[in-house]
Amino acid sequence: MINAEAREKLAILAEPGDSRGEPKPNLWHIEATRDANVVLDLLCEVGKKVGSTPEPVQLVQHVAQMTKHVLRASASSVFLFDDEERDLLREFTEGQAGEASKQVRLNTESSIAGWVARHGQPLIVNDVTGDQRFNKSVDEITGFVTKSLICVPLILHHKTIGVIEVINKIDGDNFSERDLEAMVSVASTTAISIENVRLNQNVLDSYKSTIKVLAATIEAKDPYTCGHSQRVMEYALLAGTLLPLPAEDLEVLEYAGILHDIGKIGITDSILTKPGPLTPEEWNVMRQHSLIGANILNEIPFLEKARKLILHHHERYDGNGYPDELKGEDIPIGARLLAVADTFDTMTTNRSYRAALSEDCAINELYKHSSTQFCPVAVEAFTLALKSTASETGGAKGNGHHFPNFG
């Protein structure tokens, strides 16, 4: 049987010219142009994705998806070396058998991908059954039947960090040299992007460490608030995860939680550590801390979203809070969660002027002031998350809970 694409090629070859005697366009020129467009399309699509991807996992996912789609393959995978750089771990597979192949680990001595990784050279294999390097065990694990593939190394600073592989043309055709060129170009872009993402993650980790040191510095001014910012962050993340908030919003909430009291660095110790209730004048000074905190973070671009939560975490649901008297849904959801978490931790820890309340009593207070001081959605999410965590860990210890590790 001759498929439609083959029939089109034969028709072009059979006709020497059009009705005006003009020569027909060369078939192979058409093919070359089409292949070149494939390469450009793939590079364009991958470039768009890698330039806006913050996580290594998301990056390799986008690359696998784009290469499979543009090269019209049945499946594509990205492998990266493990921490000991001995085996290749499949980070992501797009296409058939993707789910089954998640845990695939390849020894570099016994697979085509391993050969590519060891030698740093790309390969086209259009009949894997005739290649001794092909490892059948992966197909046996996944139930997928590999017939042909392209595999190219991810090389960074003359060192191979992994490979990209595409498998089986959907239409049954062989992979071409143009396909290989496209994959080599994509691999080069991807390797650089993976390094940039990893470097960015290292910078963010350093920021987090610095942020925690700042929070600890503030809390050192008042022994009664030791650990307060960490607990507020964890409480807020519990509630945000239950809602659930998107991963990006949870990261913003993490920063805002740990830094929500950063503005207290501008409040005098005589007010911060006063052993009794504050006077109205002192309260006016204390209420400046959220604005001071927002101003401190004003010149740090990656904390811009967290800055807004810090500015508004003392707003009230009924509009009687500060600094801007925002009301209801006008208050960012992250700030509403922080308000609940902050108040709960304040109530359940000892202060110089009073003993800690029990958790049950504190929860009752939150419900009592729901829809006035606190957002009802935030209160419900927090209390449900708190109870769920307590049941999973067998109850609370003292006035605290065991928390999952949020990084």
C-alpha cells in the first residue's frame, strides 16, 4: 500500500512541468525545506519553554513533550546521571509506556543510551534489533516495543550530564539526519538550561538560608517569640496545601511566612519586649511593622509577591485591619492564611504577659472571630489541616505539631 505522502511524492516526480512549461519544484528541495522547518519549529518551541521554566523536572518534561510532538515520535525520554554519576535515571518520559518507565535506571555499559553517554556522541538506530547495544530489558519492563530511536548526549563544559532519546516515528518511517541535527541542537540548549535552573535553585537556597537567619535575628530580640516565624510559615503552608494553592503560591507563602515579622527590626526593644500590655501609642508604633517589613523587601524582585503578603497580613476580613483597611476577598489569600497562622501561634505560646492557651481554646477563638477578624475559608482550611496532621502523627506534642518538610 502506498500512503498519501508517498503518493504525493510520486505525483511530483511524474510531472515534469506545469501548463506554462515551468519546471516542477525539486522533490528533495521540498523535503529539505520541510525538514529544516521541523528543526526550526522544535528549537523555537523548546526555546520558549526552557526560558520560562523554574524547575529541572518541569524543564525536562517540556523538552520531552516538544521533541516527541515536533519529530512525530511515539515516545521521548530524558535521562540524567544520578548523584554518583554511575547510572542514567529516567527523569521523564512523554508518550506510550511513560508511567511504567518512571523508575527505569540504565547502566552505561549495557544500553544505547549508556553508549551515547559514555562516548558523548549522538546516534541514529533505525533497527534496534540489529544493534548489540540495545537493552531489551527496558521494553520488558514497560511493555513498549522499541523499533528505532535517536539518542543524543546532554553535554555541559565537556562533561555529559545525561541524554535525550526519541523512539519510533509514528508513521513508521526512519529517523533522518535532519531529525538528528534537530536533536543535537535541542540537547545543547537543554544542557545549558538545566545548568541555569540548577544555579538559580542554588541561589534561591542561599536566599532561604539568609532569610531564616534574618528571621532568627529578629526573634532573638524577644525570647518569647523564638521559633515563631518558622511555625507561622509551617501552619500557613499546611492550610495552603489543603486548599490547595498552586506550587508557586505555596513558595511565595513560605517566604512570606518566615519573613512576616521582618519589620519588627525597626521597632524599639522597649515595645517589643514590654512585659505588659501596650499603650495605644505603643500599638500605633507596633502597627508600623508590616509597612516597615514591606519597605525592607521593596528592592528584592523575587520577593515582590511575598512582600504583598507581609504588608497585608494584619488586615481584617471586616475591613478594620491595617495598614490599608482591605476587606474580604480584596485581601490576598496568602495574607489571610498568615493572619490565622500568626494569631494561632501567638495564642498557643507563652508570652511575658500571659500563659499559652490550649490548642482547642485557640481554635475556638479563631472560629469565634471568623468572618470578622479572619477569613472563614482560611480558618476552615487551617483547622482541618491541623487536625489532619495531628491524626497522622498521633496527636500533638506540647503546644506544637510535627510538620512535613517544606524545604
